[in-house]
Amino acid sequence: MLETLFEKLENGWEEMVEIRRYLHQHPEVSFKEVKTSQFIADFYRQLEIDVNPGVGGNGVIARIDGARPGKTIALRADFDALPIHDEKEVPYRSTIDGVMHACGHDGHTATLLVLAKAMNELKAELPGTYVFIHQHAEEYAPGGAKPMVEAGCLDGVDAVFGTHLWATEPLGKIQYRTGPIMAAADRFEITIQGAGGHGAQPHKTKDSIVAASQLVGTLQQIVSRRVNPIEPAVVTIGSFVAENAFNVIADTAKLGGTVRTFSEDTRDFIINEMERIIKGTCLSADCSYTFHYDKGYPAVVNHKEETEHLVKAVEGINGVSAIEECDMQMGGEDFAYYLQKVPGTFFFTGAQPEGVEHPYPHHHPKFDFNEKAMLTAARVLAKAAITYSQ
């Protein structure tokens, strides 16, 4: 049966490409994916597959019941785009100024849709039940996974599998990891309130820029000198705003950034250390401050049994040239919420563009991926799901 399914996927690859390119030309950012959600739901309706739109927001769930007994397996794909202007010179370039699929979510969606179509044609031979989770708003916390889980998308599900097309790894490579694979992704904002004045009279001011500059350096010591060196952690200042005339000392400076961790203890420790350092720095500069910290997605932690099952399932699949355990990634993913609810695993599918030695990274205005990777991802998801259900 798997051979027949793989043949159907092979024959459906051009449809995957067509869907992916349509979605790439018509992107929608997180929480505003109304037309994309409608497109997905209509695809399932045309195939007379049971579909439920509006799950947890713009999410869509489809369900296929196999004729043979078995477990219930969920497969997930996200479909939101990013507020980035597409700079690629390709026929399928985004038609929406300032919005593009710069992370491969269009490919994830196309992969899952055509996989569902192929499995539906073989449902008389399939064991178990398959839930196809099309998730909105992965790119922006609080994200779409949590409300979809709360709305019941995993009710009755025994295991969940998901993949991310990874354009920086060679086509055919599958990367997995047992335990933590992607970090908790948080964001923060710090405002330093001083007292502005003339640049020639600094003694009559409370310089917010000097205080904020000192803070940037001191915050880096949390990871380098306070966190255990064997515990992965990142504190990054990504924004420093203190606009003013050249001869005026700014009374306000704003910092923004992100924290990445795998351990909840380390996460809470860093938050406390940041508060302590901000307070001390502002006290010495005679400034006041506000500190807003938003916990984003938790760490993605793969389950041992399901990860081992995936590795075994990948062996022998046409198009897979390498299987390797990867390092932990400091990027975030709200697939974490699914894994907190049911067992499962999340893996990377190599999608490096053909003939490109140094591909543009994810979230770059010229990002693209090798569309042949969608077929590889579909094969791996299909075999992992079906063999687990038996």
C-alpha cells in the first residue's frame, strides 16, 4: 500500500508545486490568513473530505478515516507568511507588497494537502484515522497552535508528526533529535527614562542613551558569566531607539530583544537577572525604567519513542540521502504545544535550492527552497504516520 501511496505522491508533485506557488503569490500574515484558510478548506470540500474550518481562529482541520483499525495520527502544516517584501526575481514572486512566504510555510501546506488527497484515495486500505492540522499564525506569538489545541484539534489523537522544510540543508537530508530540538522564544522591551537637555550641558541631564548603552553590554554577561556554560541560552538586543537632534541628549531610550532557552529554570533565572541588572543600572544613572517581558513559545521537546519510530520509518525512502541527529536549534516553533499535549516528534527536511552553494536563510527577502523537498517530506510523513497507526 505504501508503494502505491508513494506513486500517487510522485504523480501529485506537480500539483504540490502549483499549490505552493499560488500560495507564494498570495501570502497573508499571521492572524490575517482568511483567504488562505478558505483555500485550504475548499480544497478538502472538493475532495469530499471531512473538514472543519475556523478552529482556534483561522485554523483548519481535515480528517480521513481508514477502513482498517488503527491509531489516530495527526500531521501538521502551518500557512502564515511574514511582513517581508519579496525580492526574488521568479514567476511566482509575491503579489502583495511587503508580505511573502519567507520560511517555507507555503510548501508545508502544499505538501500536506496533496498527501491528504493521496491518502484519501487509498482510505479503503489505510489503518487508523488521520487528522490534518493546518495551522495559522506560527510566526507571531501567541501563535495559532495553542488556541487550536484548546479548541480540540488533538482530541483523540495518539501521536503527532510535523516537519519544517530546511533550505539551509541539502535536499534529501532528514534531521531529527530526541528531546529538546528548538528553543523557547521570548521577547522583551525596556524603556529607560532619563531627563533630556542640551548636548553641551550633560551635567544638567540624566542621559538615557549612556544608561541604555551600559545596559546592552551588561546584559550580555548573563549568558557569559551567570548561566551554566553547558546550558544553551541567548540574550539578544535587536533594537535600540533614542531618536533626537544631534545636539540634544535624549530623555528616553528603548531597547527590544529576544531570549532563547531550553530549560524553564534557566528561562526564569534570566528574567530575574535582567530585572536586577536593569534596576541596578538605572539606579546608578539616576533614571527610571519599565521592563516588559513576554514569554513566547515553550521549547520543542520531541518524545523518544516517536522520534525513534521516525528514524526507523525514514530508512529506505526514495529521495532520502541522509539521516542525522542535529544540534539543538535556537529558533522557536509553536509545535511545542502539540508535543505538550500528545506524544510526537518534529523534524527538518533538507530543501537547499538546486545549484545554490550558499542559500539565503529563512526570513530573508530572497528566501526560496527546492520544491522537490516537498515530495520527500510527504513520503516521510506518510510512512511515519501509517506505520505508527498500525
